[in-house]
Amino acid sequence: MEHTGPGHNGPSAPQVVFGFGAHSDIDDGPELLRAAQQADRDGLDIFSLSDHPYLGARLDAYATLGFVLGRTRRLSGFANVTNLPTRPAPMLARTVTSLSALSGGRVVLGMGAGGLWDRIADMGVPRLSPGAAVDAFEEAIVLVKKLSGGGPPVTYRGRHYQVDRIEPAPVPAAPVWTGSVGPKSLAATGRVADGWIPGHAADWLSERYRTSRPIIDEAAAAVGRDPREIRTVFNLPGRITDRPLAAPRDRAGRWVGGSVDQWVEELTGAVLAHGASGFVLFAPDGGTQDAVSLGRWAREIVPTVREAIAKENGTS
């Protein structure tokens, strides 16, 4: 059966997705491919790569996505998140629709307004004010979607993007998940995006989540969208330990990990009590996930959480 990427179970019930993330250097390529192929075999949904094109030691996110998608069968991929200022929206649309067509829809478009502007400007990209960067970010999401799904040629006149009579690709638009942080960017996510990844690896018990998610929901409702359609996907660093930890959260309240049972209890509660709809596991040091931890995540934690959610929802 063709896999069509992370999707929704219904208009108000996004399917919960599980994956892993990596910040991979060029020398990490073979290790990353092995991890992705293991995740693919073990039934994970998605893998993600950071996108920092001003770092010469890093693998390019989109070249790597294409390579890994070509060597896997079910796993979806996304840049977590795309460094938009260095990847203009019309070309980004072509990249993402091509990857989607070649992979059977196994692509998510992670989108960011751009954070490290000193380094972005070092790439020769004109510097934007924070407000202008968010305006460009929202225009880009709209334009990428317009340039997907077929239909008549697109003419678009925005403040930051203008295109004339450009044919959309005959490929459905990929889901767009943003890394929005500030209020203006969060509101844009509510208006035009399909998912949100809280910044700084904030989780469902964090102040960032509690204060940010309502902004998304209010902006979505204001334009007639059902806020429940916009998933929240958490980047989640943490250790998987053989024995339970006395304190699976640190003094600041951040999740640090624990035993399989502690992970299962925490993630099940995140879904059922806090509306989480995705988790991307990162190694505590930010590198590529080691094979043992990735295997325990995919074979022990994820299936048990899925089973618990299904049981609670009456779908098991």
C-alpha cells in the first residue's frame, strides 16, 4: 500500500505521528541512512533534519531528504525547519512537490521565518526585520500551497513574493509544520499552516506551550478554521534508560527521559490530556540517534503508546 505521509484521521483528530530527528554532519551520512532505514523497518512515521546552510560541515537538508527518501519505503521526511530566507518560496515549492511525487507523498514542509540572521546575511541574503521576516514567512506558505495541486497558472502579488503565470505542480501540497515562536508568527501558523513545532524543544507542560498554542487557535478560528486541525508536534530530546529515573524532569520542569514505562506514561498523557499529535525524538546531545535507543523508541515505546491511545479512544 502506498504510504502518503503523516495525515489526519479526520477533521478534528490528527493522527499521532512518531519519528526521530538529527543534526547531521557530512561524515554522519552513513550513520543517518542506517538510522532511517532501521526506523522505516520498525514502523516509525517520520525523520527530520535541521537546515543550517551556512554551516559547511552540515549535510544539506533537502539533498539529504531526497537521498534518504529514495532508500526507504514508508518513512516521511522533513526539514526541521526549512531556513526559508535561503530557499525562496517558488523554488521551495518545486523542491517539495518533486520530492513528494518521487516518494509517494512522504514529505512534510517544515517552515521557519529565519532565526540566525547574522549567519543568514552572511550567505548574501538581504536582512529582514523580524516583522518583515514573518510577513515573508506567511506569504511563502500561501504561495507554496498555490504552486501545488494543479490548476491554472498562478499570479501572486505579495510584498515579498511576486510570480507571473507560473503553473502549479500537479502534486498535492505537502502538510506545512512551522517552528513559530513569536506572537505574529504563531498567528500566521493559525491562519495558513497545518502544524506547529514549539521552539526550543518546549513540551506540553512548558510555559511556552501554554501561552503560545492559544494564539494559534484564536488566529485559526478567526479565519474560519478548526484549530484542532493544526497538529502540535514536539521535538523531544531525552534518554531512554534501563531503570526508572527518580526525576524524569529536571528542576526547570523539562523532560529528560526515563525508562520505557516512564516514556509511555508521559507520552500517552501528552496525547490524551494535552492534545499532542506528534513526537520527534532527539538524542540528548543533539546528534544522530544511536541504534539501541532508536530501536527501543520504535519497538517498545511507540507501539505501546499507540496501543494505549487506541484503547482510550475505543479504536483498538
